[in-house]
Amino acid sequence: MNLRAVPAVTRAIAILRLLGRTRAPMGVKAISQALDLVPSTGLHILRVLVAEELVKVDPVTKQYSLGSGMLALARTALESNDFPTLVQPRIDDLSRRYGVTAIGVELPNLQHMIVVALSRTQAPVRLHVDVGSRFPALISATGRCVAAFTDHPKAEVEKHFRALRWHNAPSYEAWCKDVETVRRQGFSIDRGNYIAGVTIVAVPVPTERGPISRSLASVGISGQLDRTRTIELAHDMQEAAKAVAARNQSGDTVKNSRKAASAESFRS
């Protein structure tokens, strides 16, 4: 789908994401340099974001950071999405039993996956991740699930694949064979391709029809996850994903019934 560019909106979103990544307040010059903006343009956008309470500015230092208005938006987004609530107890259980960092992921497009639920392990896994973290959609084990269980055009998939950064990158041909294996077995394992010494397991959250939009992933130290235990983890993740999908579908049925009842009551 071709989108008409709206530069002011694109730049405003880029500023918000930059402030979210850096955590520390930033001045206009630093923001403009980081995003290749003309400083006066950056300042005008920042003033609008401050007026909308999405960004706040220190009146003394003139440093900018995310504002409280972002919290209201984030809360609304989370409250309208049942997936994080449904998946949290499942990933907590996986993390506890297998000593992995377990993650619930949403897959909105071919550009990024977004972490929406997280259960950390105490093991020193070299993956910095928080709720809200974004990763390339086709990277690692989850990326193979995206390629296997969505219907993106092959040319677009290859273009995005070739832009990925791996510790030990597979060839595109080998990766495509891995994707076919994932499609057959229903789970994906990345052992050291994305991060040295780290094993990542991913499974799709099944849907009644159409491409997947969510997945589960587990991240652990390769030395603590031999082949047998990794396969056991993958199978348990599949069961967890099926349980989450079933709960989500039953919840949708209840919501739709309530909507229908409300509409009928309104008409009567």
C-alpha cells in the first residue's frame, strides 16, 4: 500500500520515538542532529508536542523529554488490547520453568515487531528488551514465523531480509528453507544466528483464519538449552499460544454478543 507522505507527522513521531529510546532529556540541537532536522523545524514540532502534553520541556535547561500525555495514550492502547493480559501468566510460567526471558509480541507490519508483554529471567541474557521495544519484523526466530505465517509479497520479504543485522547471518536461500521448516513444524529456533551464545524460540499465536498478528518468543542462554530442552520449550510455547488464542477468541465472542445485545436493545 502506497502512503502519501506527511513530513510533519513523520518527524513528530520520529521525535517521540527518539525521546523514548534515549530516556535522558535532549535539547533542540541534539534532537535535530540525531534526526537530520533543520533546528527551527525541530523546535516548531517540539512546541506543538509540548502544547499537546506529549512532550515536556524543562524551563531552565530547555531539555525535552516525553510528557504525561504519552501515559494516557499508552494506557488506552493497553486497555483496548486483551493480548498482554491474557499472555502474561503464560509467559511468567514459561520463564519460571525454563529460565528464559519470555515475550509476547505483536506483528503489525513487515517493518517491526513490538513487545507488549514481558517476563524476565535472572540469567544474564544479552538482549535489551522492555515492553514497547521494537525489533525488525523478520529478525531471528520470530521473523521466520512472520515469513511462514503471513502473506507478505516475496519481493518485499527479501528486501527487508537483506537489510537485517545478525551476528551470524544465514544466506537468504538457507533462511527460506528454514521458513519452510517453520511452516511445517509450527515453531522456530534461532541458535546463535541473531545473538552469539543465545537461543531464541518463537511460536505463532494461531488465528481462526488469515495471517498471524501475534507470537510468543523465549530467549535463553544456549549453554542452558540443549536440543531436547529447546524442543520441549517450543512445544510448551505452542500449548501456551493455543490457550491464549482460545481465550482471546472466546473473549471476542462475548464482546460481539454484548454489542449485538446493546444494538438490539437500542432498536427496541
